[in-house]
Amino acid sequence: MATTAGRGILALGTVAALLVIGVLLALLVDPFARMPIEVDAATEWIARVLLVLGVAWVVIGMLAARTRLVGRPGAAAARATWIASTRPWRARESTLGVLPLDRWCMILVPGVLLLATRLVQAHGDGLGGVVLAIAGWLVFALVVRLLLGARSPWPIIAAVGGAIVLRCIVTLGAISLSGPDGVWLTLWGLPVVRIVYVTVALALVAWVFVVAGWSLEAQLGVRRAVGVALAGVGAVFALPTATAAAIGASEALRGWNSQIGVLPWHLARVTGLSDERFPTGVLVTVAVIATLSAITGLVLALPLRPGEHRRRRPPA
């Protein structure tokens, strides 16, 4: 019980830290955030349907843990993704005894929802960005699979899948209000709404990699699990910020978000970054810190060398 409570406190502290970082980044971006985009009515309704499906998946996962609903097809998968994404230290136990059909659901439901969300985001911008975004997730999955070796991949699949669903829900919530009625336009005019939305969106991006590492603790140990999470979060911020600092902040952000949505809900188009006002020096600083984090995480994630042994206390 004490261990569970301690892990819960650690999880809350991690979420709080991610939200603080998200607030700082949101405050940095907010001076440029004045021009929300608008989608057509058809795209808005598609986003609403996807939003309902995503919320339904989460609700089923929450209820299945305490009701007989867990016996229904797919309910065990929803339960596993909910538990693993909110309490990643239980990821391994949440996937024990899961049937083959539910295992497929743990992959297909988050994957299809992510793909559909990316298609809705990239409406009118072509499919090139969608392919790049999905390819990025596949590369991450491949690296993690190689690190796991012969170990079961289902705990991290459940954890990352559940976190992706939560992230898609936030994105779809914004798109579902961005139609011709102008609801999101009105909401985006409120500074509090802008700050809260960007904060939550950025925190969820980082949380995906946090749960990925945490869910591997039982299989890889604390050191390597922390390394996976740190390397993932570092890479997410290092690659785009370093490239942006090299080729120009505004041009890079516009290009990326028009295609692959590096920032949440096409933030470059939302903010109207059409000039060179964005502080490149800040991007350089973030790139350096993120690169150091990624390198540190990679070193920690690597297995010990064959001839290296941990020190053990001599027998009493």
C-alpha cells in the first residue's frame, strides 16, 4: 500500500512538473497567439464523431475496472489502456490474461484514432504530413521493441495507446469547435483558454513518453525505464527546436505545423507566425537542454555491458 501511495504521489508530482513546464511554454507562445484557424462544417462534425468515440473508449475503460463490462469484447483492452496510461506502474498487471481480440484492440483503437485525428488536422494540407507523423511513431515503436528484446511489449502498448487517446481527445475537442460558428474563435480570444489549452496539449505530449518509460520499469528496471522516457521526451523537443533554430523559427514552425503538426492543433497557423518575431535564442536554449536530455536518456536506456556487474553487499 505504501509503495502504491508513493508511486501515486510521484505520478502527481510528475504531472504537476509537466504542467508547470507547459505553462511556461504557453506563456512564451501566447504573445504571438491571436489568429485561430477555422475548419469547414464537415471537418468539424467528423471531429465531433471522433471525439465521442474517444471519450467512449476512455469511459468504458474507467467503468470496466469496476463492473462486469470487462467481460465484453474490447472492454478489457479499454480497461488496460486506461489503467496503464494513468497508473503506468500497473501497466504490466493490467495486460495479464488479455485475450487476442483485446490485444488487437489495444493497438487498433488508439492507432486508428490517432490516424483519423491526424487526417482531420491535415485537412486540405495533403497526406504527406500524416505519413511523416505516423512514421515517427513507428520509429519510436521500433526502437522500444529493440530495447525490449524478448520481453512482452503489451505493457508499453497499453500505456502509450491510452496516453495517445487522451491526447487525441484534447486535439479533437478544439477542432470540434473550430467550424463556421466561430465558437473556438471566441474562446481563443480569452487568454486563460489559450494558456490552459496549450499547457494541457504540451503536457500530454510529454506524458506519452513518461508512461512509456514508466511502464517498462518492471521489465527493464528503473535506470533503463527512466532512460527510455528521458530519451523520448528529449528527442521530441531537440530535433524540431534545433532545426528551427538553424533554418529560422517562424519559417520552420509554419512549415512543420502545416504538414505534421509538431505543436498542438497546428499552433503555427493558430498563432499566425508570419514574421521573424519569434525568439530564436529561446529555441537554441531548448534545443541544447533537450539534446542533453536525449543523450543522457539514451545512455541510461542502454543495457549494461556483459562484463559489468552491479556491486553487491558482502554476506553478513
